[in-house]
Amino acid sequence: MWAYNGVFYQIYPIGFCGAPVHNDGECVPRIRKLLDWSEYLGNLGVDSILLNPIFESDNHGYDTRDFKQIDCRLGTNEDFADVCKSLHKHGVKIVLDGVFNHVGRGFWAFKDVQEKKYDSPYKDWFHINFDGNNSYNDGFWYEGWEGHFELVKLNLHNPAVTDYLLECVKFWVDTFDIDGLRLDVAYSLDHHFMKRLRSYVQELKSDFVLIGEVLFGDYNLIVNDEMLHSCTNYECYKGIYSSFNSMNLFEIAHSLHRQFGADQWCIYRGKHLMTFVDNHDVTRLASILTNKKHIPLAYGLLLGMPGIPCLYYGSEWGETGEKAPDNDYALRPCFEEPKPNELTDYIRLLITVRQKSDAICNGSYRNVVIQNHQLVFERRSNDECVMIAINASDSPYTARHQDLNGNALDLLTEEKVTMNGSLELPAYSVQYLKVM
């Protein structure tokens, strides 16, 4: 699967393109802004772009009105088809946000129910009780996602609903040539639906990737040969920033070993979970880290640990943004153009090194040295061994271990390193050491 060796770049299009927060009905080809970013993304080295909702919606994109029409605030289907062609030309695959758990109140089938009530042929597309009412006074009760009644929960047990959603996926592949889907709130989706989706998309494209949004719990329940290829690794997301803020790298070392280590009880060994340091739902890395000198180190850890790394637009040059109770758009800003800097160059280097290393992309994981401020771990494949060393301290440190032996090449600096049972770690440093 191509995604296992890839690096993703996530964009929230409605915010990124500077579209109105509420759908004003005016068609403006804002999505074509991505045409100006295609070369930048290709040069950054990312393999795939992950786009949050782009289809016609009431407001923020997760309240879909029409799965077959690009949101008018972003343009037309033809505009987006041009964007996809440009991204593919620059070697960037396209993964869309599949919002299949719920729709908006403006969804065409729900509006038919509002008009015809019990006589609507679409009444069984939702979880409805005509003996009740709701806060919008529709004259019937319906289930909203997690109590949010602007998000009408779909009945995925209804074959007509699943047939329609699969038809939409085929439409996206045929029209835009997309390469995969991120499944919104995958933890809420019916497992039978995900199995059918996996089987269906494999017939459309054998390498079509499915990545689920999952917060906590056992990721094995949906990441398996029958359902999804990957899911979001929120455990390690928390572990990364928390380890640096508390200066306790034991936390992330424990999570990585628990998930990917060699012990029999390690639960995700051999799987590729999607890793990240921020996204459209959480405070950006540059705002959440208390010591800004740890920002490059966090990316060094992210690009070196097991998983599929995903960068959030703007964070690769250190953009800030804090999650607010009623303002998600603080995390979803509009940037007129890329603003690359030294951090961007460093991340580009990490991506380049990662993509050339089978050990880093697919190898095993083993902790070698763990201290509060330092972590050295091994990534190993059949033909390659890479030691990744991180020193979060403001002082140099000498790591000592019997496995730190022999000659190595620092893949980030191309300098040769001789290890004789010890390794010198400069202050605030990351090393990717290929053992010779």
C-alpha cells in the first residue's frame, strides 16, 4: 500500500480558501487556490494531500447537502477536477474526507422528509420518530450525531443509504480520480458498512486507501484486512507534545513500545497508523509546546517513529493557533501563499530521509535508551538499521548502551559517527543514524 511509505499534508479547504463560514450560495472558484500550491507541496516532498470536506454543505463541511457537488463557496466540480489533475502531475495523491455518519439539515433527502413527513420515500434513511419533535420544530424527532441536531445521523443499516454512499464514492473516483478517503468519526460507523466499503473501493482501485478518524480504544477493531488500512493515532499525538512539555520522554517511549514493540502483547506491531502533531481539531504544535526549541525535535520524532506522518497546513513553518470552545476557525485559517522558513527546510529534509529508508517507513521499533530528556530508539528492516536519537535538554548528553556500537552515518547531516558503546547527543538535537 503506497500510503504506508507516504507523508500526508492536511488542508481544511473552507478555511484555507477564505470561504464564508456559512454557505452564502455564491459560487466562487476558491478551490483553484490549490493550483498555486501544487508545486510547493511537490517540492516539500509530501505524497498525498488530505482534504477535509469539500462538498456542498450548510456551514463547516461536515453538514453535507450534496455529496456529488463541490461546495459553491469553493467552486465547481470542473474547478476541483483541474486541481486534482495538477496535484497528480506534481506527484501528490488526493484523499478526501468521507463524511458518512451524518449529513446536514440541508441534505436533499432530509429536506424531502421535512416536506412530506411520513410519506417521504427517504424517511428510513435516518433514525426518525414521527411521534416526537425536535428543537427545530420539524414535527418529528430524529437522532443527531452525539446530540448535535444540525448533524442528522444516517441509517447505515438501510441498504438504500449504503448503496447511495458507494455510488457517490464511485462518482468521486470517476470524476476526480481520488486515491483514498479519510472516514470522519470512523469510531461511530457501522462495521458492516466499512467492510462493504473496503471491498467496493478495492474493485474501483486496488490501492485505494481508507483511513479512519479514531480517538481512543482498540484500533485493531477497525484497522484490519476487512475494514480500514489505517486510523488516526491519538494516543501518540498526546504522547509527543506531553512528553516534551513534561520533559518526560518515557511517556512517548512507553506508547510506542506498547503499540509497536517486539513483545507479544504489543498491539499494533506491523500496522501503519496515521501520526500527527496537530490537525484541524486540536491546538497547533507551535502553540501547545511550552519550549519552542522542541518544535523541530517533535517533527524529528514524528517522521522517525512508526506510522504514516500527516502535516497540518501552515504548521510546517511554525504557524500558531489555539483551539477555542466556539471558534474552530482559529485552527483553520486562510494563508494567501506558503511561508516556508528554516523549519520548513528541516521538515523537507526529514521527509526526504524517511522516504529513502525502508527501516523508517516499515521497520520494527525498539527502545534502546530512555531518559527523561533523551530517547534513542531503533528502526530495523531486513536490510537496514537506523538509530534515532533525540535530546530534548538544553545540555549535551552522552547516551550509553551496548547496542550503540560500530560506525554510522547521520542521514540528516551526512556526517560519519563512530559509536563505542556511547553516543554524543548535542543539546536540542535529533540524529538519524544509519548503522553501517
